[in-house]
Amino acid sequence: MRIFLPILLLCSTLCLAQDDEFRDFRNKKDNFVKIPTAQKDIRADLASFLMAGIDESITKLPLKSVPVKAYGANYMTWANDQIQVTIKTGTFDPSKHKLMMEEKHVVKIDNKPYYGNYGEMPHTTIESITVLVGKDTIAIPSTAYFDLYEPSFFYQDKDGGSKTRNGVFLSNDGNTIYIYLLNTSFKGNEYTWVIQNKQYLRRVVDFDVLK
């Protein structure tokens, strides 16, 4: 029995390792480390709250933030007297998409890699991101979030209260807004959208930040 048990454990480990062997098509072009020097001020701001930027966060002071105004199972709103941001989620319908599979793993959706619970069937989509600055509505294109899945708005703390890891942050000059979502499941995913001078600038997507 002493000999059989280690062999059984070894076989189980090998089976699990084989089960995880599927191609990773996720692109790193939107990663924090890929932010160009031309956007060094943005990179410095992001380092103050991104887990992916923790190595550059030393001496960085926290940015001002917009408070949470309301939230529910499928939305979260942040607002102050000048800014309002609302993110709404939806349900992923596999029948409406082309899925590329390797064994039982999903590796592409509609011929593109995706982020969130990579390798598994998504459950939750980002349906819309609405941003109001003063009286102006800032257009966030669907291409900024169509491939990002499994957003998480809040979690339960040890006392049963609702907490959020997400935020809307402001640059020191107030000209740049950072909309940030963190999901600590699936090895950790960070989604950030950058708005500068009332225009959508870019997104920053990092994955496996807790690996």
C-alpha cells in the first residue's frame, strides 16, 4: 500500500498536468509592461493601484478616487459632482458565438483570444461602460471590452459585508480617468480603461497577476 499510494498520486498529478496543456493565444500588447515611454505619466499613475505594476509602485502616492454610488448583481456605479461611471454586465450565450476548442478547453471566441476565465466557457460579459464628465458623454467603444469576461463587482468580507476591489481613479491634474476592475479568481485579471481629456485613450489588460 505504501508503494501504491505514491504511484497513484504521481498518476493523478500527470493527468492534471496534461489537462492543463492547451495553447494560450492571449495577447500581451495591452499589458502594463507594454505601456510606451510616451505615456510614462499614465504608467506612473497605473503603478499606484495595479497589481501588475507593483514593482514600480514604490514612492507612488494613492490617486484620488470617485466613490461608489450604487451597485447590484449586474452593475456598479461610481459618481461625484462631476463624474459618473456605470458598468453593466450580461450573460454569455455560447450559441451566439463561434468557439474554438482544444479538447474541452475554450481557447478562442469568434476567432479571437479572450480574457477572464481562459480555457473555460465564459459566464459573464461586460455589456456596457457609460461615462459622464460634466454634461458630456464619453464614448467607450465595444472593442475596448468585448473580449473581457468574468468581471467581479464585489465580494463578501469575513463579517458578511460587501466590499469591492474596483475603482475609478483620477490623475493629479484631473485630466485623466482610470476605470479599474480586478477579479482575483482565475489567477487574477485586471481590466483598466483610460480616459484623457474627455476621450477614450486605451485599455490596459493584465492576466495571471496572482499566478
